[in-house]
Amino acid sequence: MSRAGPASVADIADGPGAWKVPPIIRRNPEIWVAIVLWLASNVFVTGMARFATWEGGTSYHSAVDLCHWDCGWYASVLENGYDHAARSDGTANWPFHPGFPLTAYPFHSWLKLPLLTSMVYASKAALLFAIYGFILLVGQPLDSTADHFRAGSLVAFNPYLIYAHAGYAEPLYFALAAFAFVLAGRRKWIASGIAGALLSLTRVVGFLFALSYAIMSLRESGWRKYSLTKLIGLLLCPLGTALFMLYLHHHTGDALAQVHVHLAWVGTSLVNPLHALWTALALHHWPRIWGAIALAGLAASAWLFKLQKPELGTYLALSILVALSGGSPNGGLYGMARYVWWQPPFLYTINYALKRYPAAWPIYTAFSSGMASFMIWEWFSGHNFVV
């Protein structure tokens, strides 16, 4: 074992009583770090849900009890496909892109698990890739195992962690975005474009990665040396959104049905995002918190530009502005908190800040774990602010 630091997997495998470590884990310690954090995250959520049952009068008995709100909408896509027309209450499942429900298909159709349980397990499985992808995104060549753990913990113990375990698309979206950025950074343009296509198939703002892809590819070589490989990758990025729009046009007669039904759902039309942000900040309680989180996200995007990461800053800023433009007229930016906290560029900024100011780690850990626990408790309470 090296005297310079704590034991690594390779150290343990080479020492007395060594146990056999697969070569891929030897070469990629990020994998076993991600697995350990993923297991710890599952234990944390299950434990807090049990406590909520014992003392809070909730009803958590198994993984299926985590499936609430949007989880049911995603399940409806997998079970019955997309609605042909809006329902009697004006709602429809069109805003719920098919990327995430497709990942639940193997659990439901191959493993024969119940539908809602399949949705929960699909999101939990995606969380593992989200942790791994983020470690790759922020990792530096000289990073230690402790650095990997700290970075991965930002995902595994996200303040809005509940959405990674409750049959929502957040962890899949996060993982695909992280991998898309990582692959582009490694100049694997076609692979990055495929990840971008899957990203845009998972959430409407995913098509914005095409702009980040263009920024990264142009910084690497400029227009004059722009290759066919880069062009193909760029064209792939918005493909998921394009195909979904074509499907909706054929299925409902409206290529933008997902946008129109969402706006009808919240009772508004597209609004000035800055006005929506100002309205939220002028209110009290949760709307002000959500507005402050959106403002923090915009500030993080500005900092990313200062850090010479324009591809991350652009993606984060535009994603937040798109979400703000669909906000409800009373400033109730429902969902804004999870939209921001489940953006890889936002956690990238937090990781950078904490590496620069390591004394802030205990403060952030206290906030993150406390908020994650609170959100798990409230998840079972029936309050709609967690939606």
C-alpha cells in the first residue's frame, strides 16, 4: 500500500489476502465509487421513508409506494401509449417524453414486475449512471478516490434526491446530459450526438444540447476544419425531439401538443421568463424559494462562463429560461427546484466551489442531507409543492 494516501481498490487487490477485482474496475475506480454511493443513496431513501411511516403516519411499505404524481403519468405512457386527445379535465400525457418510460420496459415486460414498481426501479437504475456520469464530467487526472466520492455524493445525496427514486425522469435526464458532455469533451462526436438524441427524447429542453455541442466542436477546430463526423453528431442531437414531434403530429395532429397541453395545465401561455422570476421572488414561502433557486442557477451559468465552460453555462441558462417561460401566472414555479438541482452544469458549479472552498463542505452536507430528508418526508404527505 502506498504511504501517500488511503488504499485504493488496486492496493487491496494486490495485498495479502487479495480478492479478485475485475480489470474494468481496476482501470476505472469511478465505477466502484458510483456503486457504493448508489447503494448508500438507496439505503438513505428507504430508511427515511421508514421513519416517515413510523412517526409521520405515511404508508411506505415497498418501492411501489414511492410512485406518485408524474410517475403515474409516465406509467400511463408505457401501459397505454399516448392519448389521442386531451382528457375531460384538459390534461394529457403528451408532456412526458418517451425516453424514460422506455427504460422501464425491460423491468415490466421482461422481468414481469408490476407497472409502477418498474417505473421506480427504472429511475433507481438510472441514478447509478447519473452518479458515474457526473464523476466523469467533473473528474481531473489527479483526482483521488476521496474526490470521486465527494463529487458523486452531490448526485447520490442531492437535496431533491426523492425524484431519483420515485419513478421520475430526472436521473435518466441527468445521466444522458452528463455523458453527452463527457463524450463531446473526449471528441467522440458521434457518440455524443447519440447521447444528445436520447437526451432530447427524454425531456423537451434536451434539444438545447445541440448548441452546447456546436460550441464545443467549434472551440476544438473552428468552422474551417469542421468535419463530417462533427456535423453528423450535431444533427443527431435534436433527433429525439424531432421524432417525438413528428409522432405527435401524426398521433394528435399537433406537433407541439406537449407544450400546448402543459401551458393549458398550468393555466398560462408562454411568459417572459424574467417577469416570471420577478413575480416568484415577490411572493412568499415556496414561490420565493423556487425563484431564488432559479436565480442561483442563472448565477451559476454566469460563473461557468468565467470558468471557460461556455457549453455548460449556455445549457444551464437556456434550460432555466425555458422552464421559467412556462411558469404559472401567480409565480408558482412548480418543479423549478428539481429542474435546477438535476442539471449537471449546476452541480458542476457546486463541485468546483466546494473544491475551491473545502471548509464549506460540512455546511453544504448539512443543507443537502437535511433538505433531502425533508423532501422524502413531505413526499408522502400529499402536499403538492413537491410535484
